[in-house]
Amino acid sequence: MQEQRTFGETLRALRTQRGEPLRVVAAAVEIDSTLLSKIERGNRLPTEAQVARFAQYFGIPQNKLTAQAIADKIVWEYGQQDTTLQAVMLVKERMEPYLTSNK
């Protein structure tokens, strides 16, 4: 199974694919390069507004980046442990009615 990238890993990959330095991307999304570096390394989490600006800048669906950011927040807050996984599975179960009604 392929390991999923974190939000920061995705940003770094997008930025390096374009060959852009931190300062260029940071300026485009209205943050400083130090903050962008911390986000890429997983030392800081982005705000919703920052996620939206990254999605717009890189021309990718905002919902993809938002989902990664939410996943990172869950792991950041609760860690990689059995109870976190159990909680995520409960969320999935509770989302079932939504998932089936939107097919």
C-alpha cells in the first residue's frame, strides 16, 4: 500500500516540481518563507485560508488539500495510536448516510 503524503509533503512536492524557491510560493500565498518551511516540514499546520490560497496557487482542487490538512490535524492532535484510528473509523461510520445519499 502506498503511503499517503502529508499536507506539507504535498506542498514541497508541488513547489519543487515547479522549481520554485520557498520565498516565491510564500509571497504568492501571503505568508513568510519561514512559515512555509515549517508547514512543509510538518512543524506547523495551515489555516483554512492558507489551504485555499495554496490550492488556488497550484491550481489543484481545494478539497484534496483540505482533506490532507484535516488528516494532519487529527494526527497532530491525537497522535498515531489505536484510539485515533478507532475514532476515524467511527467518523467513517457516521458519514455513511452522507456517502450513500450523495452517490
